[in-house]
Amino acid sequence: MHKAADPIIEKIENWRNKAVAHLTPASIDEQFHEKNKMHLNEIKNYLELCCEILNTYSYDILNRIDDTVSESLAQKKEIKSLFDSLRAKYPHSH
């Protein structure tokens, strides 16, 4: 895991687990909001990490690089086909 992203990942997990997915009492607590406040620079670092991870897997699996930066029509069709097959396999999932 990328060291610069650790705090933001913890904050994202906190938001997901305590506010978005489960609406615990923490979701309306001022201290929770202050502790889990996310700054633009943190979000930028996290998104850059996500791009690094996606590019690594894109290269390792598909022998492609920078899929997250510039996509081709072939990639769009491939992605659409993948999601269509997933929807067909799991029609009642959200």
C-alpha cells in the first residue's frame, strides 16, 4: 500500500462503514466529521494511487498502459461487453 494514501483510505473506509452504508450515529457526530474530513490534496493522492494500481493491472493482465488516461474505442467496447456479461450473469444485483 502506498504510504501517502493510508490516512485517506482509513477516512474513506470510515465514511463508507459509518455513514454511507450503515448510517451509524457517528455519521451525524461533529467529531466524526472533523476527524474524517478529506482535503483535496489527500483525495488527489488517493486518485493517483488508484491510477497507478489500475495501470499496473492493465499492463500485467492486458499488456496495456495508461488505460485510465486515454481510452480507445476498442477498450470502450470491451468494457461495455464485460459489464453486459456481468449484468446477464447477475441480473438482480445492484
